[in-house]
Amino acid sequence: MIGDVDISPVASLLGDPARARIVQALHDGRALPAGELARRAGIRAQTASGHLAKLVAARLLAVERTGRHRYFRLAGADVARAVEALSAIAPPATAGSLKQAVVGEALAEARTCYDHLAGRLGVALTDALLDRQAIVATEADFALGAGLDDLLDALAIGNLPPRRRAAVRCLDWSERRPHVGGALGAAICSRAFEEGWIERLPGSRAVKVTGPGAKAFASLGL
């Protein structure tokens, strides 16, 4: 017999600051080696190895092997949404240096949330998609709208993957408003990287909008 869900094992795993930093470091959807994750978490490689083993065993992370090297990533979009939801109810961290404050502002301005855009840029993009009726807001989520085909044509994006939810409402932790994820959010983010509209900032999930990107996003109504 199955009772109610037990969230305590996952909560306990993410309750450790080092493991939480590891998961947050992977929140942009990329796969990173253990050494880089140890550096970002501020712990020794041996300590990181133990934490990574626990996160993989709990199916929060997946591991990929390339030759002798192992790369870790979030296990899926559901894990990313859970991390973003926790971030929305978590207290803000205090910046301990000017560098941390600059990174924090960059994250709030524009960042990746797993495979889609977040921060002020992601929320503004979502508002523009709503205005263009590419998506419509339902009671609990987003649905595709009548203006979707025009948007996909304008961005030279092909058909969205049929086996993935098309437009997911994801609560943005910095703006406290929803941004769009799912297949549509991922396709737009991927296109923005391909066209050079956004660039990653080193060592962070933050991205910056380039000159061509500002023009492209303006054409969408941002």
C-alpha cells in the first residue's frame, strides 16, 4: 500500500549547504565535472564525491561518462522546477563581497533556469509572448495560443517536440512572477544562444544580452 508522499529524504539532501550549491550550479542545464562542482561549492574534491554520490542515488542528478571523465547534470526538468520553486520561497542570500553583489544583480537581470530564460529578461519575454497571444494563461499553467505559428516563423523555430509539455509556468524566484519554460521556453533560449543574442557570464547561470540580441528581443516587444 502507498501512503502520502515523503518529501523528507529530498529535503534532507538539499538541506546541506554544499549539496544545495552543487544543485544550484547545475541549474542552467549544463553538465559539469566533479572538480568544477567542488570549486563552486567551496569544498574539497573528496567531499564533493560523497555528496554527488548521494544526489545521484536520490535521482536528483544524472551522471554521464566520457572516457575516464564523469559529468553531472540535473536529472530532468522536474528537478529544475522544484529547485526554482524552492528558490522562490527561500530567503535571499547576503552578498559577502562586491563581486557576489555584481553576480547577484546579473542573475536577477537575466539567467538560465535549466533550459529556458529567467530573471527580468525571462519574465519580460513571457509578457511579450502573452501580448502576441503565442501563449495564453490558464488557471494553473500556460497553453499555446493562436499567435504561436507567427512567433515560431519570426524566430525560425521549427515544430516543438510533441512528447514534452509545450509551455510550462515556472515561478521566477527573483521577480516573483512566472516565466515560460517547457518546449517553447527551451526552443527560444536555444535560438538566442545560437544567434548570439545572449552570452553566458563565466562561472554563473547569468547571461547578458548582446547588441544583436537587444534588437531581436525588441522585435518581439520587449
